[in-house]
Amino acid sequence: MNTSIKCLRPGEQYVNGRSVVDGTSYKCPLYIDYYTLVEFFGPPTYDTLTDKVCFEWVLKVNDKYLTIYDWKYYDPELVKSECQQWHVGGHEDSLPAVLDLVIFIETKRAQYDLQ
């Protein structure tokens, strides 16, 4: 499997003045902790408290854009210490990228467990 994954930094997700994640919505849960996400993808794209999200990674998976975000924790420290279920968001046609992301995470997690 040859999956390309890049975590975008703030400002990198805009094309022609529009965010590439406009129109994304929840697709599936992802069971992982905050520190493992940081280990696998680097710091979150956004780490400021909004109305319902404390941390969000904006990822380009192959040619699709996905987000990984906490939901309704309201407290960044609580997210870091207790959040084990994240949301994966994407566009309607992003299911193959979601599957590639989950396979990538599970493969990487298995590699860590073997070391």
C-alpha cells in the first residue's frame, strides 16, 4: 500500500480563497489518544478552542482532504488526558481516503507495538 498523508499547517488548506475542508462532515470514529496522533502526524493544524473542537488535524490523504478532531470536550487538557475517540471528517467521496487513513494508523500502531 502506498498511501500519501500530509498534515497541513494553518493556511495551507486554502485554494483560491476557499478551505479544502469546506463541506466536510463526520464519517467515522477513530480510537486513538492525543499523543499518538501527535506522534503520527505532528502537532494539530489547529489547537485553539472553538465552540465544540479543541484540536483538529487537517490531512491530505492521497488526493482527498480529511479532518481528525475531538468533539465536545471543551477543555484542551481533558482532551489530551482522556479523549480516546476522535471524529474523522471528509467529503462525500472521501471513503477510500478514510479507509487508507485507518489502515495507515493501524499499521503504524502495529509497528510501534513490535518495537
